[in-house]
Amino acid sequence: MRVLIPVAAISLLLTINGCEVSTSARIHNGPTYSLDGSGRLVSFNVYGPQLGHKIATPNDAKSLMWSINPVTGFQGALVARMEVKYGNVPQGYVQTVPTGGGAPVLSSGLVYYFFAETTGASGAEGFFYMDKTSPVLINVPDLCESAFVGDVKPVKCGTKEPYTEPKDLEQFVKEHRVG
């Protein structure tokens, strides 16, 4: 005998059992990152472009501009309705990069990358362009990192070919704006 369970019932059971809700991020002036989801924030990192480049390479330790981690191990705060403002260390966190002084100023006309690492749910990441008045969330198709540690280089996704930055960054931003 087969028992059919309606999709609505399965959805209700998953909700009741507290399923993972992926971390989401919106960005606005500051820049300030509005996070949401069911995980806990264990690190937040902002990467800038290397000298001679306009777009940051994800996870390139040499271009890490600002990083925060929980004061006590991996038990970060819930990301539900959390706001992280660049350069301001939230309560319960410590700035690990830079080790002395405040976060470096983000220059207009460049593309930065952020990564909110979480436990209990997938994290959030994205690229943003700093224009003259506010950050703009964008997609950067085909840009991947060559490795996760060590000598990280920008490569075209799925290949080992170097990533070629667009010649007209402002037009690129207009074409790849999110939302």
C-alpha cells in the first residue's frame, strides 16, 4: 500500500522541523550588508582589487581588506535580520584584518567582493561596485579564483585561462546590475 503525502504537508513538516534557510544579503549605503537566514555568522570578509586591476578576486588573501570573526570560536550570532556595516565591528566580533587601525577606504570606480561565511546554512557572497554615491550589487560572470588558498589568481570559470576584465567597467556594471 502506497501513502501519498501532499506537497503542502511536506512543506509544513520541513518548516516545523527548522530547516536550513540560506543566507541572503542586500547591500546599501555605507556599505552596509543586510543579512538574513537561519545560520550563524562565523566570518565576514571584504576583498579589494589587486594593484592594476579593477575587480577583486574572490578569496584572494592578498586582497583581503577587512575581516571580522566571533570573539569566541565558531559560535557567531544568528544572521536573521543582522546588519554589518563595513569598518564597524558588531558586538561579539573582533576585527582580524587589518590587524591595526580601521578598515581601508573603499574607492569609487572599483568592484569589491564580500563573503559572509556561516554555520548551519549556506553563506552569502557577491560583488559590488562602488559608484560615487552608493554601492551597487552586480554579477561578475565567468570570474572564478584559481584556488582557495595560496597563490590565488583570477581565472575564467571552468578553465585555467586568465580572467580578462571588461574595458568599460561602467557599462559592464550597468549590464550586470542585480535587481
